[in-house]
Amino acid sequence: MKFTIQSKVVNADGSKSLARAGIIKTAHGIIETPAFIPVGTKATVKATTTDEVRDKVGAGAVLANTYHLYLQPGDEIIKRAGGLGKFMNWSGPTFTDSGGFQAFSLGTVKGRGKKIVGENDQVSIINDQSDHKSSEDSESMMAKIDDDGVTFKSVIDGSEHRFTPERSIEIQHNIGADIIFAFDECATPGADYEYQKKAVERTKLWAERCLNENSKLKIENSATSPALFGIVQGGRHEDLRRMSAKDIGSMTLSSGESFDGFGIGGSFDKDDIGTAVRWVCEELPENKPRHLLGIGEPVDLILGVANGVDTFDCVAPTRLARTGAAYVGNGRLNLLNAQFKDDFGPLDSNCKCDTCKNYSRAYLAHLFRAKEMLGATLLSVHNLYFLVNIVKRLRQAILDGKFEEVKEEMLKDFS
RNA sequence: GCGCCGUUCGCAUAGUGGCUAUUGCAGCGGACUGUAAAUUCGCGGCCCUCUGGGCAUCGCUGGUUCGAGUCCAGCACGGCGCA
């Protein structure tokens, strides 16, 4: 993998901006950055075909997930299929996330048996209730973290599995994406400073193990060796963020190897994009790409690019699409609202996507009411196109030397 | 005509005489940021001085009872069976 910066932004007052435009070159093609990368967790960008993702969305790469593909169909199958891209009929660049995030999102017990809120309130309530019965309610836990790795239960059949940094890298090599991520610990936003600090330290130790394992596997299988991105953690604490970024950014093995790029992890609040992301990007080496993990509302993308992010991934566009929500110029629409039943206009009159050019709000509303799956496809194409093109416009603005004004204009549109 | 069964929110359902009448679907609205998500959470009779309170309501009419969706009688409607 090779990263080239084409243009850096210089602010009107002559000060240096973190924003830049560049090109990531991989064995399967290039990614023009900044870029929004659609998420295809289980080797599919849900509800779409790869033709649609390439031609109608205009995406440059897709990101799949190690945890999910390891459980199903299994990394060996993907390896035998010829790798992730071949398996899913995506000829462009691919990423895999390491599975570290799943240890967090599946609801973990951390520290002194403290319960972590799962993805929705209900999960946390169930966990809280079981607390009264026994402090070691391993039945209700899906994953458990220790210093060596994570033990978790399969969401498919409940069977027990274990990921370590080494195992995650091995699986990711089997899956065969162009860019893979180090196995990290993503602490919950509710975690206190001490825990965040511990997660940063653990993520650092694991990062080194990932780097070592990757180096080992590269030698064994040099033809398809992926680029490895290290992950920065630290929550909303400036000292932890800067420390983590310095550690991961400068980490070098005795062989001279270091990370090819970086992921910025954690759960973010709205305000964090302009602060936490900036702290991190100020510390990371400038000549390597930075990926902001899991972030992608329109405003986040604009602020992310302004603060030095090169690539983004986010499930929001496809998840929202499947439940009838669409991004439009000035916010969001819920196509299931009664008002759209007889609205024969386009979804977004300013959008040039295939869905907006060819289908009415009334038709989309009908598809969702009738639970026809085409609705999810058409809205996914639109939402992905919408986000991909926000970032493309920002890229063009950087190349044209008009980033500041375009940024301000777009921020006005989306706030 | 006789016998049996049934009638509970738009539809479908639950409901040992006792507090606020259940659940699903449909309806209306909300949420969703490295996807346990084509998921999920609210609301859903009327009225008021609305962080609370009041009045209704289980086909209809009457009865038993401190208390009836629930028990009894009659009526209406529907289903099945027999004539």
C-alpha cells in the first residue's frame, strides 16, 4: 500500500490546516482521499450489489468485519474463495475491521464486574437485573476481555470463541483485505478516566503484538500481504488521546516495521470530532493515512476532513436506509411518515443519484409500507451516494484550494 | 323451528367475579455513527384547572352480587349441526 498526499490545506490566515487530499494505492486499485467507505460487515453492503456500490454510489472501497466473517462463513472459506474481494465480487480495495469493536458492542463485563451498556437500553436493563441474582452472570455476557484477548460467544449459535491480537491478524490475512486493522479495545463512553487509560495501554500492547504477527505472516505470504493500520484510543481525554496517538504513531519493530496507517477508534459525541480527532491527527505522522472508525453523519464528515481524516466508514447510511430514513439536503426524511404517501416529487431534488432521478417519494413510501425489499436497496443507494459525495466535494475543494469556503457553506447546509 | 358454540380497539386474539382489560397485525410518531439491526422504542376511548386527576368501555336490555368482560335470563346478530 502506498499513500501520497496531493494537496494540503492552508488557511486564509496562513496557518496550516490538518485537512489534505491524497491517494491510497492498493493491489486492487486506488482510493482517492478523503473518502467515505461503505460498510459491508458480512461481505455485503446490505441490500445492494457490488455493481450498485461501484457504479451508482461511486464508492472507492468497502469495509468488512473480521468477527462476523470468522463466525460465518469462516475465514478459511473466504481464503479458498480467493479472498474477500473475489468472494463478494468487489474488484476494488477492501478493508477489514479487526473484531475488537465487537467485544465492546456485544456488551462486556469490565473491571469490577461493572456492566457496560449494550447497543440499546434494553440490553443494559437485562444485564442490570441479572446483577441482583449473581455477580458472575456469565450467561448474560457475550464477551469478556482480559489482558491477553477476548473470549466471546457466537451470536449465531452461542459457541465460545477467543480472539487475541495474533488470532485476529491471522484471520484477517485469511480474509485477505488490502487494509486490515489492529485488534484494539474500544472502551465504552461511560468508562471513567482510569478505565480509558487502561484500554489505551491494552490497545498499545496489543498493537505491538499485531505488528509482530503481521510481520511474521507477511514473510510467509508476501504476495497478498495487507497494510496494517494501528488504532488510537483514549476516549475524550486529551492527554490519553495524544499519548495513544504518539505511541501508536511511532511504534516501530526492531525490524524497522511500523503501521501503514492509523484508525481512530472509540465512541464519539458530536463535539469530539473537532477535538479528539484533532488531538490525534496533530500527533500522528503526517505521511500516513488516517481512518476515522465508524463515524459518518454529514456534519461529522465535514469536521473529520477539516481535522485531518482521510477515510471514514459508517453503518448509518445503510442502516437508516433499511428503516426508511433518507438523508436530504437539510436533514433527514422518514419515508414511512404519512405525508409522503402522495408526494410524487423526488427524494431530494438536488441529488443526482439513480434513486432520486428515477423514483418518487410516494413510490418509496409505498415500498416501505408494503415491506418490499427494493425500498431498502433504493434508499441505501441514495444514502451512500449522498455521503460519498459529501466527501468527494470536500476532496475536490481541497484540490481546488477552496476548502475553507466550501466547508463553511456545507456546514451551513447540514446544521 | 330445535340444539350447540360464539359476539372484547380497524382486523385477529387473551382474559380463575376483585385493583390500570392482554397480545399480535395494521395505524401514528421517534431512535439508529468501526451492523447480534429488512432492527427497535413510544402512542393509541373521552374530558379536565393535564409532572396529576375525572368519566367511560367487552353485541343489547335486565338481573344476581359489596363488586360483572367473566354468573343468570331475555333479545339481536353470526357460525355449525339437526329438521
